[in-house]
Amino acid sequence: MEYGFLSVIPPIIAIILALKTKQVYIALLFGIWFSWLIVEGWNPLAGTLAMIEGMVNVFQSKGNTRTIMFSALVGALLIFIQYSRGVEGFINIINRKLVKLEEKKSGYSRVMVQVLATCTGLLLFVETSISSLTVGTLYRPIFDKLGIPREKLAYIADSSSAPSSILIPFNAWGAFIMGLLLTQGIEQPFSVMIASIKYNFYPLLAIVIVFIVILTKKDFGPMKKAEKRTKETGALMNPNSKPMVSDAVTSFPPKEGIEAKAYNMIVPLLVMVFMMPINLIYTGWGAVENASSLLNHASQAIGKGSGSSSVLYAVITALLVAMIMYFIQGIMKPKEAVTLTLKGISELMPLALLMLLAFAIGDACKVLDTGNYVANITESWLSPELLPAIVFIVSSFIAFSTGTSWGTFAIMLAISIPMANMHGSDITIIVAATLGGGIFGDHCSPISDTSIISSMASASDHIDHVKTQLPYALIGGAVTVFMYLIIGFFG
């Protein structure tokens, strides 16, 4: 059955509701319900029951189930690392290095601490909230001591978290996007996602701009005023600002009476990252037919491996390694391990719920054939050359308005991929434009969860953070649109 214009109404309703209520869960849930209401011929009872079944059917896909399990278990791993004082040990090493640097060359540590804060944010690509919280909370005392404005710390925390999570997709982001790509009928989602990274200009530019600003010491706009204020008056914030404060990286305190050691954080995270390509090779090994050598077999297997299986096996391995390490050191007993695992899972339950709703609206839009309808009506007037730039701008608008890049990915990939197929565009460029737009809109939005967390962890005034970050984000966004137009017309 063809639903025509009706197929576009559920995602539009989801967007409008998200704008009005600022509640992405309610917006997605209502969008799913409305989809099934249309499918069931406007019968409210049948539509509601079909919606419930539709959400249950998300778990019929093994990939979706693994992705949701992975998201929950990442919460456990992060709380383990926090409890073991691993993050604290890592920061202590950085502090000692800074003291030595300051002894050698005065003023040098001001630049170096900003570079180190950015690198810490990039290295904690496992989860954006943890990245922003860690950078803000742990570097705040050092930034305050060196007279660096709070707005600069919030900007570094915000601009190093989401861009690294999308560019190094061995995390919940990668698993989530692979699940969405599978929903759109892409058979090798990992290969498509990895291939799209080189076209994902905005996150790359956001990171480059941070480093340029730090190394050249050339700020502009509201950030320049903030730097001038701190230099002249010593005030870390504007006189009337209201800092959002959070002193906890997670709501679980670290264990008392043990030494803070960096390897308690570094080893489990390295195990997780290292195990992902190994698991991809393992899960894809049997699918390779014509391999010329062992190395060739392995490289083909990575492309054919199961992304959702790989991230799930990797986080379980990292959890087991962390448990063994902490048992040996006497940091943790089996009972504590169970308590911490459950606590960690509960902390990331909102993320798992968002995934469930995102997969469910993707499935519902597929039943309605939303993507193909939009692709068909744009076929006559939208040229393939303009498609990447248009997709980036629309994704940016949705993310800016809703404050969530994840909700944007869920709505937009269901529309942009069929459009790419219809217009004969390169899928990897369109996927990159969709994801990059989500990050850009999120960076500019005052209601973005990562922006709010960055302000909170840095104890910065939230509106001051948004104002000072906006010019840098807009430059990255404008250059990105220009690059997509160049690729569209000359690529």
C-alpha cells in the first residue's frame, strides 16, 4: 500500500513536538504511535497495540539488541574506571608534567594545559557525556589556577567530545549508527560508516579550529572578550553569570584509601578499542571467499564483520579485564562488581531507551516508505549536486532545534539514504552529511545535552558558553556547507 504524503507526517510531528516540548523521548514516541495509527487505518486501539509490537520487534533484530546491551554495559565500564581512581591517576600524571613544563618555560603551560584538555576529551571517545564531564571537572582547578576563563574550558570540553565520538566510532555512537544503517537495508554498515569518516567535515573542522585557537592564542568574538576580562581583572566569569556546577564525573564516588593509578583507566579502555577490530575480523572471517593472503583475508573480514557483535564482545572483554585487575589489587570484591555493574547500567538507561525509540521510528518509517516518498517528490527539482549540502543543513536545523544529535540521526537517516539512492548520490557522503549536520546543530544549540553537561562540568554560565562557542561552530559549519557544494559539483 502507498501512503503518499501521510508517510512524511510522523517524522514532521516528531520534529515539531521535539521543538515545542524539548522532550525528544515524548516526540519520538508520539511519532512512532502516529506512524502505526496511519498503517492501521486510523484505528486508535489497533495503532497503539501495533506501536507496542513495533517496539518489541526492535529486539527481533539481533544487531539492535546487541547495540542496546552495549550501551548499557559501557555505563558499567565507565563507573568501574571511576571507582578504581584510574581517571584521577591519569590527571595526576598530567599535573606533574605541567609543573615541569612551567619550571622550564613560564607561560608555556597555559597553552599546554589547553592542548592536554583537548587531547583528554578526544581520547575519551567512548561516551560524550563522560568526555565532557571528565575534561570539565578534572581540568577546572588547573584552568582556574592559570587564569583561563571558564568559557574556554566549556568550549574545549564540548568541542572535543561529540566530534571524537563520531570520528572514532568504536563506541555506542558507532553501534547506534550501524543499527540505523542496517534498518535502511545497508548490508555492510561498518564499511559504509568507516568510509564516510573522510567526508564528515564538520567534526574534523571543529577539532582543527580548537587546536588553531589554542596554539595561535588568537580568539575572536565573545571568547576574545572573556579572555581579555580574565587577563585584566582575574575574573573567570562575567559579573552577572550563574555557573552551572557539577563536581561529580559520575554519581558514584571513587573508592577511598587506594592509590590513584592511571593504568586502571588506560588498560580497560585500550582493551576495548583493541578488541573491536579483532572481533570484526573474527565475526567476518567465515564470510570471506576469495582471499589472496592472510592479511588480505583479515582486511576483507573487517568489512564483512558484525559491528554490533564486535562492540558488545569488546566491552564485555574490557569489563572482565577491569574486574580481574581490580580483584588482584584488592580494589573490588565480587559483590561490589555486581553493584557497580548494575549502577553503571542504570546510568546509561536513558541512552538505551533513546536507541530503542530511534530504531522503532526508523522501522515505522520503513513500513510507511517515508524515505522513498521524499526522494520521489524531490527527484524533479533537487539536483544530486546539492543533496549533500541540503542534507547537512536540514540535519543541522533538526539537531539545533531538538538539542539531540541521536534523535536527528534516527529521523534523518531514514530519509537521506533513500534520497541518495534515488538521486544516485554516493551513500558515504550523504551519511557523513547527515551525521556531521547532527553534530553541528548540537554544538550551536542551547538545549543540547552535551553543551549543558560541558557548562555544568566547567562551572560556566551556560548562555555564556553557547555565545562564546557559537562563532567557532558557525565558521566550521559554513566551511562544511561550502565543501559539500564543491564535492557535489566537482567531486
